[in-house]
Amino acid sequence: MNIVELLESTASRLPNKPALHFRGSSINYRDLLDSVYSHAAGLKEHGVKNGTKVALMMTNRPEYIITYFAVLANGGTVVPINPTFKEKETSYIINNSESELLVMEELTRPVIENAKSEFKYIREIFYYGTEENLPFMEWHGLSSKSKISHAVPLPSDSVAQIIYTSGTTGHPKGAMITHDNLNWMSIAAAVTNQLSSKDRVLCVLPLFHAYAKLQGFLSPISHGAAIYLEERFHPVDTLEKLANEKITVFLGVPTMYALFLRNPKINEHDFSHLRIAGCGGASLPAEILQKANQSLGVDIGEGYGLTESTVMLMTTPRDLPKKIKSVGMPLPGVELKIVDPEGMETAPHQVGEIIFRGPNMMKGYYKKPDETENTIKDGWLYTGDLAYYDEEGYHFIVDRKKDMIIRGGFNIYPRELEEVLYEHPDILECSVIGRPDEIFGEKTVAYINKKTPNLTEEEVKAYCAGKLAEYKVPDFVCFIEEIPKSGTGKILKTVLKERDRKTIQS
């Protein structure tokens, strides 16, 4: 089924129920669906049909959700792009995905104007903002006087979105998530969180992120919950919103909870209505978890998943006790194993790689058959993440086989940053690693062997800031005379990490 049918079903059952709250205004489910239908008709007039790729580069706002559903209602495929990306990052995703249309907003205009000459397939660009007389089509002009009557029926394996995620190469890979993936996961997440039309869900996670789409609006819409949409996370404002709007469901990342605890007024708020608080994106340190539980008055649930699993794989069932540092158990309907390097299942407390299969498994990586074959083997998806389980079936994440750094819930692939650094004329060699951090989970450290003695940490950061999104800019720059290598010349990140650990301890 087309995932838009979830919205259609809820709008028919609860037409007058508030669906979205934003900046003090709200829109009910009937009007939300009407807006989706009129914008879908407009997109159809601009050639959006089954399989058309539409890049969406916007911040959290109702127009994002309306455009998302409008594309899917025509059978098109959404390609979400982080609105803070720079020209190189944006051009790669747009070109690799073969996107034909781009919907953007004011924040992204400078980047798009500089990058648009590099776009290979873009036919039209639609702009949402306050400026006039720009060389783009106005977003409101997409709304057609005519409306489609319903979302187009689609085969079960039709691709709804292509979410780009870092992998084993320097370039991100586009994970193809189908309508069936989204439908199954939206319902599974709603059932897991016991959502109902009485719930008030606060979404401050960025909507370009797979986690935000699923937990922020797809799952709540499936059960008619009210969504309180915020443009960005601010620890003080978000805590006030949780209290003042009587939010019942909040899903965040570890950094958010760490910053909550730094607010001296956190215990002055009333969070008695909050029944579910969840955390994903990275592991939540035990100390922060316990303090946040006490301050918010709710047991924060941790889970585990990845883009390729349509976000969720494991969580602790609501009727079972939570265990510190555990990500819980596999979702019902998902087959999950921990296997050793030979592919044999491990015993309790034995560390191995997580593999899974089920209705939430991605279709594959877009235009990357070799990468798909390396990841999905004999019907099982190999995550590259290491974990173990105990005698009661609780799972614990140990490490990542990949070199991925998770900073504040955002994935950073070191090689992408290293490739940018290697373009600097004064850098001879470099290696990027993650450093544990109480607030962000991890921060990035760039170890650099420089060609000239005058190169400074500030110059390196400024150089990266001009080429990468802000969260990818290295937090620390350390100059080193020689990057440690093996006998074959391979950079030894493990040696660097040990050196870094000793450095911060001294």
C-alpha cells in the first residue's frame, strides 16, 4: 500500500482532530490531507509520477510534511537532504539519486544558487521563503485548484524514500526504503509506544533524518496523535514546551538529554503528563540516563536501529523492566541474530555482529549493487555493529565495526572529512577519530601531519566549515609529526585512539 493511505485513513476517522501544531497555529487531519491532495495535483502537473525522484531540503515545518506526502501520493520518491549541507554534499546526493525536482527553503538558498550549475537531472526548483523575484518557482504555486482524489496504488516494493547514509566508502549510500517498510514500521512503532489519538508528540528531531520521519510524524499519524513540530532543538525552550503543552511522547538523542540536565530549572517544571521518553541515534551514558529519568519522572527507553532497518530493530517492551545500557529486544516480526566471523550464532555474553531480516529491511542501496551484495547476504542484512545478549534476551551494543562517529545523533564518516582535509595544500597526512564526550556522545578529532609550520587549528576548522555541514567540522585538531601506520602503510586508528585517550587523561 501507499504510505499516504495511513494519512487518508486517519483523516477519514478523525477529520477534525488537530494533526499539526506549529508556531501557535494548528491544522486538523482533514485540512492536512486536503493540502496534500492539492500539492500532489500541482506536482503531478510538473511531471511527478511513479518513480520520479524529488529532493527535499527543508527544515522542520508543516510544508515539509505536506510536500513529503504529496510526492508519495503521486508514486514519486522523496530524497531528503540535510538543509545545512554545503555545495559538494548537496550536489552529490542530488546527482547520485537522479532527482528531477528540488524543493528548498530560504536557509538553503545560498548553497543551491552556488551548486545548481552542477545539477545533472534537476528540471525545476521550488522555493519556500519570504524573498521575492528569485530564479525559482514559489512553493505555494505548487498548490493546484484541482486535487487528486486519493494516493495512487503502488506495488509493495515501490521505493518511498532514498535516505543517504555513510558506509564503507567516502561517499554516502542511498538506502532504498519502500512503502511497505514504512507502513510496517509506522504501525510497529505506534504499537510499541502504545500511541493513541489522545497523545501529544513533540518532534524536535530534524525531519530529514529517518528517525524523525518515523517517530516524528509517520507513526503518530497512523494513530491520529497530535504532533507538535518545532524548527530546532533548544534545551530551555524544549523543556518549557514539554511542560506547557502537556506533551505525552518525546523522542530524542543523547545530546538532548545531556543538555536538559544542564538547565538548573529543569526540576521546576511539571512533566507528570509525559508517559514515554525515548532515546536513539547513539548510546545514552548510564549517569545521564539515571539523572534524566529522575528529573523527567519517566523511564527513558533506549532502542537500536539503523537507516537500513527503517530505523528500529530493538527496544525494551513497555511491560518489561529496562536494563541500564541495554537496547532491549528485537521487535516482534523481526528475526535478529548475533553471529561470529564465521556466521555462527553466538552464546549469551559472547560478542558478535548483529544481522537481521524482516519487513523493515531496506530494498538495497540505490545504484550500488556491489555494496548491496556486501551488506545483504542470503537474505540477512549485516549491520557491522557488534553486540551481545544476556540470558534474558536483553541486547547490549559494544562497538561498531565501521569507523562511524556518532556526534549528537548525527552520523559522521571519518573518510569523508579526511578527503576534505587532504584537499588542503598544507596538509600532508591526516586521520579522523571519535573522542568520547558527555554531551554529544562523541566528538571528532582530526590528527594532522602538516607540510608547513604555520598552519593553525583555526585555519583547519574554517577550511572545513566552508566545505562541510557544521556538525562535521572537527571539534579538535591535533598536529602530529607522523601518523601511526602498519607495515603495509595502513593508518592504525586503534593506535591513534589509544594515544588520544592518554592525552585527555594527562
